[in-house]
Amino acid sequence: MSDFPTCPKCSSTYTYEDGSLYVCPECAHEWAKDGVVAAADDQPVYRDAHGNTLEDGDTVTVIKDLKIKGSSSVVKVGTKVRNIRLVEGDHNIDCKIDGIGPMKLKSEFVKKA
């Protein structure tokens, strides 16, 4: 029997050594031999203009008039946006605004309602 530690993610006993890492073949989790667990599985944290943490499904309010590219329309200050979805990228909020349609917003121009 091997003297390798069990996987901290799925508790598998079939771990093996690969250089300076331990690897679990069942869930593909890798961690350092010295016991420091890598934080690679953590999701990024998105914050609004006031520093509040945003989550999927939140309702936010626009804090600045936002021009819509390619249109003469504007998203006005105080517009409530319900049921946001957080995504990776420069514009990290996917949403649907009443009267305008689907849009991408930057989290720095909204506040949590």
C-alpha cells in the first residue's frame, strides 16, 4: 500500500506523486507536497462600484448614464436590472434590460440594490 495522502477534494486513496505535486486520477485534482492547497478552483469575486460582492441572480441599479454602442438609446441612472449573470471578461455582467434587451455591463457602473 502506498503512503501517499488521500485526495483533499474527493477523498480518493489512489493518489500518486508527479514531481513536486500529488495528483488524484479520479477527479484530476493537484496539490503541492508541502500541504499548501492551490486556489486554482476558486471563482473570481466581482464587486460593484461601492465594493459589495455581486452574485448570480442579484438585482443591481445603474449609477451612470450609459450610452448604447451603435444606437441613440441610453440606459438611464437608476435603471434596475434584475437577475444578472456574472461572466468572465471586460464586461462581466450579462443581463436583460426592460425596453432595451440583452446587454453586457461593467460591474463598476452598477450598485447592488
